[in-house]
Amino acid sequence: MTLASFAGKRKVISVTPSLDTPVCDTQLRAFNKAAASLGDRVAVINVSMDLPFAIGRFCSTAASTR
């Protein structure tokens, strides 16, 4: 995925070192909640150093706690 994937949209980028830490987990959940109101013309992107399996685990956990 590249920034070109989001052509025509404003981009908001959040950076979290690791989703496996309580602080980053809390930050991203709060950020995603606030970002949900930005609409379809805004691409919200999170960048982390986590490997795909850790990101997948976070996403499945986040989906089950909504």
C-alpha cells in the first residue's frame, strides 16, 4: 500500500510503535473513534512497527470490543 492508494483524499497519519503496549493500544482506539467522524473524503492511516500477525490480532480484538 502506498500514499497513492489514497489519491484524492486528505490523509491523517497516526504512528504507534507497537500495538502490543497498553499506551499504543489506548492511543489507537481513541484515535480511531475520533477519526470515524471524518467521513469518506479522509483516509486515516496508522503506521506501526508491528508484524502482520500482531496487527491482525489487534484488529480482531478491536472488532470484538466494539
